[in-house]
Amino acid sequence: MPVRVVSVAGMPYNVQIWVEDCDDGDFNIYIDKSLIKDDGALALQEIFNSTITCWKRLDGPMVRTALRAVTG
């Protein structure tokens, strides 16, 4: 499951980091340019892809409750 890290500008609602769990099994991580530059994003992407052996997708009431607490 590949991880893609992208440095972006102009995310809405002052979001600084957004993780997208794609249907194809990939993860996209968008990080605001004020936190990380393009070369840092690429380095982080390489680190994730070389060290992550298994990510588990969680589901259920506990996860939805936690998301509600974070996102409102």
C-alpha cells in the first residue's frame, strides 16, 4: 500500500494535514507548505514507503467517535 506525500497550499478551513485513504489501497497525505516543502514531502514519502510494513484500516463506532471529536 503506497503512501504519497504532497506539499500543498490553500487547503480550506485552515487544515494543515489531510490524510486520504483511497479505495485502491493507497494513502495520500497532504501537508500545508507552511509545515513542509516539496523536498521534505518527497523525503517523508520515501521514509514512509520504506519503513511501513503494514497499516491497518480501522472501522467501527470508536473510530467514528474519534473522527467526530476531531472534525466536529
